[in-house]
Amino acid sequence: MSEYSHSTAVSSAAEVFDKRTCSLGEGPLWHPERKNLYWVDLLNKRVLANGAEGEQAWQFDEMPSAIGWVDRDRVIVACENGLNLLNLNSGEKTLVCALEPDRPGNRSNDGRADPWGGFWIGTMGKEGEPDQGNLYRWYKGELRQLDSGMTVPNGICFDRVRNLGYYADSARGVIYRVPLNEADGWLAGEREVFLDLSKEGLIPDGAVMDGEGNMWSSLWDGARTQCITPEGRATDALQAPVIRTTCPAFGGDDFTDMYVTTAAVGLEDQPGAAVANGVTLVYRNAVKGQPEPAVILL
């Protein structure tokens, strides 16, 4: 297990990318073909977008939580009851894989495409009940459980060079690391604790990997997105003008812009605050990232 050390701040300043406030903004994804950022307003059951095509929104009848792109016209959206294909042109939503139909008290949470074309997705109790959550991978039509007994599975990201997967349990303040099979991305060993942030009172939320294998973890109630090296050392951080940073994503033409969703749930904007809670932020020319892989359907 790695030891956490304190960070410094990088020079890029946060800008408001989208001023629409999300009760719980999550799951940002830069679509490399459409040049749009997509993300969810989870509690208000919306998928939002902004970028080359301007502001867009899709209203759902269940809570969406994470997104992966399939092709130019379709994305995978993880929702309470399963993984869905959303047609970005027509708005049509089609269920492709049910998710815990025997657990109506659970919903999906963080998710991300892996470098092999699979999609990882966590589940959790709708009221955050302890140990109710599980972790799954959907790959070429097969859904397989990877872990269980979690409370708030989060921070899913991947290091393809080292064939490693990472995920966190936010409620425990712990980030795990697991080896992956080089050929197909399935688990190749047991998980181990990569970083325990509980002693510092830090809560790891969503995370993404940059082009050099460093993890960038948004810290819930931490007002920043923290860089963590492959050795588990905290280095730079992107400071936020709001406290509840939730999930980062790389985007822009050369993937050096970092987008960060935030949350307004449980907070009141301070009088005269320059930035409202729940907006989506961008840090221009901040860090060299990489595009998200497409999800392979079959």
C-alpha cells in the first residue's frame, strides 16, 4: 500500500464550462468524434452535453450515472436498471443489459470504458447503505461481477501500459488496484489497496488516467482533483472554486483540457460566490490526457 503525501497546485485555473447546475454532476465523457462533453445530472435524471453542438439535454425516467461512447451516434448510459444505448440523434434509449434486477434498492454509480472495449460499472444502495454495492464488467455482451460488498464504488480508471485497473470505495476512503489480463482485460489477480486516504479524511470520487499513467482523482468535499503517480504519491492538484468535485475527464482537440463535474446537493451557494455549486468546470491546457476507448457491443 502506498503512502499519501501532500500536493502542490498546477497553474491552470478553473473556468466555468457549463453554468447549468447539477444536483449531482457525474460521469463526464468527451466524445472524440462529436467534440462534445457529455455528463449526467444524476439525481435530476438528465444527460447533458455541451461543445461543438452547443447545449443539449436528454431527460430520463431513471437516474443515469455514467457514459461510454460506442460510435459517432450512440453512447452507453448506465442507469438504475441497466446499461442503455442512447441514440444521440433521435434520443431513443434501448436497454442492452439489465443490472441487478433482483435488487430494486440499488442503482448504478461510477463507470468507465476499459482499453479492451469493455465497460465497468459499480452499483450501490440508493440511500448509500453499507456494503450493498458491487462492481461489474460488461464485455462483448457478457456481464460479470468483479467485486462485492462495497458501499460507494467509484473512481474506475485504467493503466493500459501496466495492465492495471483501479477503483475506489468512497465510503471507506480507499483506492484499490487490480491486475488485468493483457489479452482481454479480465481480472488476472486479486485486488490490493493502492492508497488509503481515510486517515487524511479524504473521499476519492471519480478518477481518470492521464497519458503517463498518473491518476487524477476528484475529491468529494476536497475542492480539487488530485494527481497520484503510479507509485501512489500525490503530486499536483487542480484546485476548484467549489467544494464538491466529483469526476474528471480529458477532452479538447489534443486532450489537454480537463473537465470536472461538481455537485450542489446538500450545499447552499454563499452570497457573492463567483461560481455556483453544481456547475461543470474546465481547466484549459492543464494536463496531457488521452481519449476514452470506445465500448465494443459484440
